[in-house]
Amino acid sequence: MASQTAAGIAMNQSRAARAASPENRRLVAAWLFVSFALIVEMFGIGAYVQNDNAGLSIMAWQPVSGIIPPLTHAAWERMFALYKTIPQYQLLNSHMDLAGFKAIFWPEWIHRLWGRLLGLDFGIPLVWFWWTGRLERRLRPWLLLLFVLGGIQGLIGWWMVASGFHPGMTEVSVWRLSIHYCFATALAIAVFCSGLVVLRPESERLPPAEAAKYRTARGFAIASIVAICIAIVAGTFLSGTHAYTIDNTFPLMQGRWIPPGYATLHPFWRNWVLNKAAAQWDHRLLGTVAALVVIAAVVAAIRADLPPRARDAFLVMGGLLIVQYILGVTTLVSKILDIGIVHQMNAVLLLAAAVWAYFELRGRRSA
């Protein structure tokens, strides 16, 4: 009996060692980073749908059967007839013909299809890695939770879309849009962090004494994460209210540092989420604050003489910041929304870079 127990322990240790081998860690990390990249692409598709006011073109949530688009003229007519029942058509698009409906249908269909593909991309490898013993035991519950959260994100997306069917609504709720976007951002960063954890386990982190030397740079990385997150949240309200349409000058708005229409709604807090002038100004301000914090973080990192990988992470964050600010200002003054789509995607990459910078300076847990 003792020998059987010992054999079982030895077998479990062998499986654990195999799962934690460098080759398997690299394989699992690559899968997670590819999943992160696909989620970032999802942000671009979603931004296109939002900017094109196409999100209400499909009036049913059908996770399985919805993968098949209308295939006949009669099916298209039935789908178009459903669209005609919602306020967006009746109040804004009553002039629209079937061809016009198809033009807004396809982006939303692609958006939902991409979500299904993300589920397959994450779910199938998760089962395979688990079944073949390539997944470390400590990661299994967490990765399963991420898969479940991906499904919840789909439910949140439908909850957001359904808000646009209410009487008098011609687009989705700004609040629900913000929640949908922020939840997606959190999910993307969670997948990215998981890849970092797999690629660099506890044993390969900095010794506690060495990590303590970089406390200042690590603090700036945390401040960058917070500042970028706040700017992203503000950006969801700018996008949700289409506030980028009201003023296209920079750095002033309507010839002033603070636009005259900033505080027209009551109570005052409603201006932050529903007032277009306030939404645009807030995002400008918070984006600039985030930029200053990231610049300070990069300067602190250079002065601290960080380990090579940590230094590279801060430099990547600085580079993405420059790109992000240029994209934001260019979108504003040019009114080219395709640039704004790249701006939204790059925001997630910038946040991921800040998380990477922080992660590289984490020390090992004390024994």
C-alpha cells in the first residue's frame, strides 16, 4: 500500500514537472498571448460597430443559430422587418432600404462571430492542454474562470444591445456601453497577465532584496496603470455619446480651455457621462494626465537602471504612449474615425505594457 502511494506521488510529481517545463510554459503562454491579440482585434471591430451605429441591426441573441446569416432574400426581408420595429429605424433610418440595412448588419454579425471564435480559440486549447497534462494545476481554476467570464461578456454585450430597443432610444445606453467596454478591457488584461505568469513563474522573479531597490519605478508603474484605466473609462463615455463630433480643435475647445457648455446638466455628475462637451474635455484632460504619469514612469525607470526586461517594458510603454497621444489628437482634428478605432485598440496595448512593466518588477514571495 505504501509503495502504491509512493508511486502515485511520484507520478503526480512527474506530471507537475512536465506541465511546468519551459517548453510547455512557452506553448501555453503563446496561446494566451494569441488570445489577447484576438481580443484586442475585437476592440477594433466593436469600435467600428459603435461608430457606424450598427449595433442594433440584429434584434435577437442566438449564440448558436445566430452564426448563420440570412441566406435568402426572404430571410433578409424578415430580418429587416424586425429592424423596422425599433426606434432607431423609426426615428433615424426610416429612409433606409434593404441594401442600407445589410451595410449595418454585416459589421454587427462579424462582431458577434468574432466573439464566438474567441470562445473557440480559448475553450478548445484549454481542454486540450488540460487533457494532455500540459496545464499546471494552479492555473486550471483560473483559466476556467476566464472562459466563463468570456461567456458573461457576451451576455453583457446583449444586455447593452437590448437597451437600444427601448422606446425613444436610438442607440445603446451609454452606461451599459461603458460597462461592456471596461469588462472587455479587464478580461483582456487578465488573459495577458495569465500569459506573463505562465512565462515567468514565481521562481524566476526578482529576489525580494533586489525588488526593493526598484520600489519607486514599481510605484510609477502602478500609477500608470491607474491613470490609463481612468482615461479609458472616460473614453467610453466620449465614444458612447459621440462627443468627438462637437469640437475638432486642439488644445482649446471652442476657443477656451474649458468649453462653455461643460456644466449644463443637473445634477452636476451627469455632465461627466452625458454632456458631450464635458465628456470630450474630461477625456482630453485625463488622457493628458495619464501621458504625464507614463512619461514620469519612463524617466524613473531609466534613472533606476532596471534589469533589461523591465527596462524594455517601460520603453515599450513610453513608445505606445507617444503613438496613443498622436492617434487621439489626429482623430480629433481630422474627424477620421478609422484612426479613432486604432486609438481604442492601442489603449488596451498601452495598459498591457504598463501591467508588463509592473510585473517585471515584482519580487518573489517571502518564504
